[in-house]
Amino acid sequence: MTDTNKVCDLCGLIVEVSGFTLKTKEGLKSFCCEGCKSIFQLLNEDQLIPEASDQDHTN
């Protein structure tokens, strides 16, 4: 493994699978699973930065 092990920003377990992340006012948060990501999201809605959406889609 060349990457340093990241720990889940909710429970502290090692993040083994990438992709469970959220952008917050404090920076990018990483999570070990979708459950931890969802719980963090519910508890910290006011700290989240919205992801880019389909605003740029024009048909």
C-alpha cells in the first residue's frame, strides 16, 4: 500500500474503499461505509457544501 491509511471521520475505522466522501466547510470528509456517510450527513447538514448538480445541463 502506497497510500496512507485514512480513518473514517465518524467512527474512526480505516477507510478501505474510496468513494464515501462529503465536501464540508472544514474540508473533504472520508467515511468507511455509506452508513457512516449518511449519519454524518444527517447530523451536520449545515456544514455540507452542495455537490455540482445538473445546473450546467442544457438541452
